[in-house]
Amino acid sequence: MIKTIDDYLIQLKQEMSNCDIATQQDALNDTEEHLSTALSEAFDNNPELPKLELLEQIINEYGSPKETAESYIELADKLDSSTFMGSTSLKAERKTGNFFSIFSDGKAWGAVLYSLLSLATGIIFFTWAVTGIAVSASMMILIIGIPITVAFFLSFRGLSFIEGRIVEGLLGVRMPRRQRYYDSDMKWSQKIKQLLLSKESWFSVIYFIIMLPLGIIYFTLTVTLITVSLALMASPFIAVFVSIPVIDLGTVEWGVPPWFLPFVAVIGFFLLKGSLHLIKKIGAGHGRMAKSFLVTKDK
């Protein structure tokens, strides 16, 4: 028998044990917020009734944990099939041909865009995380240090949510679509304790710190591969107007014979194709890593 909202959430989590963890987190947050708000309003309107009876009425209207789990799973499947970037079916890939399908793969180009953005986001995340930890640690001995620390950790939660939306939009990895819910009846001291000691907060900080070197690597690799590939593909057309040596030692220059230029373009094409495959795999790997850091089982 369900006597509290926590009992309902425990059963809901059990019903969704085989689901994606991000879907679980969204379902638990949505359900907790709905039940808490509904129970609070019902108690205000009917203070003479026990909360257990009010909760039973609310659950009868909202649905059992099993029914709620089935609804979220069905909704998640519909959203996942339509919102993930590059969620092309095998049938669509066959239409363009497996050989050329990478050039119309949204996930590949999403990974390219993410890699280009990762330099800027990596710098922002790293700077904010290091600044937040340093300032919080140095100010904790003062009374003002507590609100400053809380503000920084709240910002970490916000940034991790934004990063999750970017990862889902560009890399196609399912991430939470809403921020974590805090019960309004919870004491502020409990909220602060949960915020500062939660695994989600500290894993977010670690993720922000390692994003700087990863962002540099992703950006450099992507720009180098794409630029070299496009330059090789364009070389036959450029050579018509400009004579550019391949190797220039000042006094001696070596160039590519005109008859070999078409082969250079072909090499550039295959390099571009291979680069997109590589960047797509790197993006998928980073998406899984981001999920392991930013989506936790705190609830």
C-alpha cells in the first residue's frame, strides 16, 4: 500500500528499472512535483481530511505507478524517434546508399557542430567551475560564503542541464528534459545539504573541468580533418588559377603534377568521409560519457 509520495516514487522507479536513466529521472521529477503540488492544494482545501486519504484520491486520478511508467515509456519512445538529431531509419539510409549515407547523417554533422562548439563551452565550463570552487572554498570561513557557495552550485546544476540539452540535440543521446525538482515543503537547510552533497553536483564539476582539454582536442581534430579534406578536394580547381607548391624550401619547390590532381581530390573525398565517421563515433562516445557524469541516480 502506498502511504507516502516516496512510496509511490519507489514503485515507479521499480516499474521503470529497464528504462533509460534520463527517462527515469524525468518521470520521477514530473511525478513528484505533480503529487506534491496536488497534495498541498488538496490539504489546503480540505484540512480536516488526513493526508493519506487525500493522497489516495490523487493517485486514483493520476494513475498507479505501473500506469504512469507505461505512459512515460510510450511518450519517451515517440519523442526519441522524432527529436533526436539524425534519427534516420535504415530504410532512409538505403535510399541514399550506404556509401554516401554519412553525408546526410544528422548525427555526424551534429557531432561536427558539437566539436566546434566544445572549445568555447569547454573554456566557459572550466573557468566557471574552477572559479566557483576556489571562491567557495576561500569564502566558507565567512557567513557570506554559504550563499555564495549555494549560488555557484545552483549555477552548476543549471549549466549541466544546458549541456545536457546540447548533447541531446547535437549528439542524439537521451538526456533529462527538465531540471531536478525540490519539494517546497523541504527545509532550506535540507535543500542546501542535498545540493552540496549530491553526487550530481560534484560529477557536474568534474565534467566541466575535463571539458577544457576535451574541447581543445575535439575542436583541433575536427578543424584539421575537415580543412585538409576540403583543401584536397578543391585542389584541382584552385590549381587552374593559382600555382601552389606542395613543398616549399625557399629555393626548391615541389608541386603535384596536373594529371595527379584528380586523384588528390578523390583522396580528399575519402578523407572527408572517414573524418565524418570518426567524428560521429567520437561524438557518440562523448555523449555516453556526458550522460554518465550528468545523469545520476540520486533519487
